Amino acid sequence: METVTVSPKFQVVIPLSIRKELDLQPGTKLHVFRHDDRVEFMPIRRTKGMRGFLKGIDTSIEREDDRL
């Protein structure tokens, strides 16, 4: 787990390991959420950039008889 410090201007630096894992680049926009007592950041991805991210997902699920 990484630890960061909030600056006097309320800025934080995202640790290098996380920036690499999420492929964050300068100018990347992030959604900011408050969830109970924590803050979460989620990169905003363009729909075009998400193409194929579900490739290989298992879609074989049991369906009820009245469903197609």
C-alpha cells in the first residue's frame, strides 16, 4: 500500500508504481468519488479505448426457461 501526503494546495502525487499500472499520462482526467470515509480516483477512459476489454469473458450462465 502506498502513502501520499496532501499538500497545502490539497494536491497529491500518484505514486509511480500506480501510474505505470494504470498507464496514467499527464493530462489524464480522473473521476473523484467520496465513498464513506475515503476518496477514490477512477481514470476516465474513452469508449473507443475500451474496445475489446471484455474479450475472453465467460458469458455462459444459466438462464431461466422463459429467457432467451
